[in-house]
Amino acid sequence: MPQVTVTEQLLLHQKASPMATGRFTRLLNELILAAKIISREVNKAGLVNVLGFTGETNVQGEKVKKLDEFANSVLIYRMQRSGLLCAMSSEENADLIEIPDNFQQGDYILIFDPLDGSSNIDVNVNIGTIFSIFRRTRANGPVTLEEVLQKGSEQVAAGYFLYGSSTMMVYTTGEGVHGFTLDPSVGEFLLSHPDIKIPQTGKIYSINEGYWDYWDDRTREVVSYFKSTSNERRKPYSSRYIGSLVSDFHRNLIYGGIFLYPRDYRDSKRTTGKLRLLCEANPLAFVVEQAGGMAIDGENRIMDIEPLELHQRVPLFIGSKNDVLKVKEIYGKP
């Protein structure tokens, strides 16, 4: 049976579009190469000096893992030299990452989380790279922050690389969701999950219930619904929580379910949620919607939120459509 690579599928779609120039295909190929390099280091992380902390703290106030730093550096190095981007934003960098004047510039903007779930690196749990791609809104001139702060509905592509027992790439360009698995024997991502569709009603809920005492009554009602026999399935959903967003999301995308990271009230810094709108919520929202699911902040569609700042945080409820609709119903009660 012939195996389809990511590049072959991209070229096929490019051929079907008379306006395609090939730049987008090249952009994704550069991302793929960066992911292969990161995957190689993840797979031997216990054998080289890339585990543990660097001693630095990122813009989110979190201690930076060495592998985090490596992944971030690889992506910035490769993508700055691609000649396809006009700007980048990383979860690890406080400010916009510009393309140096000595490199060719393109008309795409890349936003990424270089290594999601990095707190799990030392215990060999799946981690991943999440990416979001926009097209700039002006023809030329220096890129402004306003051009980067676009709604998720303006994304031209989004997806993630998952580093685990195998390395996977899952992405969408607005024409469905496709998953590819890296075959290390040939060094290519091969189509393994064509046209992924998330079940309309799931059977898994993913949330850190250790924060129960910090939630409001509506959030507790939401979680109680999934834990009880009063839901539409007439039996409790299974609780599965890894603590690595991309891993929890991927499992629920395949099996059906919902991931929840609500507001909590431990302190004033977290009342708006923890996850980042631009580099985490938006790209996964694009993927899940293209697979037939939903993503909301409790009331509003994630991809309709107008970003106000680069590292804006939001609550996130994402997964099977009927499960997310139930969350919206509960939060919408008078």
C-alpha cells in the first residue's frame, strides 16, 4: 500500500489551488525539519545534558527546562532563516521575535509553544510543539504587534507535533485534520490518520481536580456533570489527566472527550485562566473545529476572541461538540 508523506499531501493541495505559490509548503517543511531535530533530542534526553532546569525563568514566571530552551532555539534558528516569515512569537519570549535584516522576509507569522508539557520531561511523559500560522495583514513595512494580534479565525494553518512512543504531526489548513507518524527508518512523516473526526459525544474528561476548592460553583457543577450518571451517557465519564495539554488534547481528539482548564481563584493572577490564547488555545481550537468539535472559554468561541496582548491567557474547554455545549449550557444559566 503506497504511503503518503506530508510533503506529497501539501503538494497535492497546492496543485488543486491555482493561487498557491509553494511558499506555504516550504514553510511547513521547515517546521517539520525543526520538529525532527527536537524529536531526536527528546528521544535521547536522558542520555545527554538536556534534562533539568537552566536556572532561568521565562516570561510566564516559570523555570525554564533545558529541553524547552533547546526546542525554542531550534525553532527560532530554522524559521528565521526560512525566508518565509515576517515575525514570530514564542511562549518562551516576552516580546515579538523579529526577522533580522540580513535574512529574507516573507508574509507569514508563526506563533508557537516550543515544548508544551515540559514539566513532564523528567518523567518520560508525552510532550509536544504547538504551532499557529497567520498571514500578515499589510503588504510591506515593519511588522506591528497589531498584525500579530489576530483572532484565531484568521489562522491559515495550525497543529502540533507530539513526541512520545512515536512522533506524530497533526495539522489543519482549514480542510479537515490529518495526522502523520514519523517513520524513523526513512525519516519521513507518513499519513497514518487521514481526515480525523472527533466523536460528537465523548467518554473522557480531563481536568486537574486538585484545584476543586479554587473553582466557582458553575465550574464544580460542570465537573460534577461529567462525573455523575445524570449525563447523557448515563454513566460517569472516565477521568484522564496527564498534565500535558497537547497529550490530553490528542487522546481526546482520537477517542472523544473534553479537556477543561477553567478560571480559578487562588490569586488575582489566575482569574482569567492559565493557558495562552495565541500559542495554545487558538491553534488547538482550529484543529478541533476542523475535526467536528468545539472550543470555548466557558461562554464564547475561542477563535472569536480579540487578542489584546501577546501572552494573553484564557480559560479553555475543548473537545467533543456535545460535551462542550453542555459546559456552555451550565455556564449560561441565569
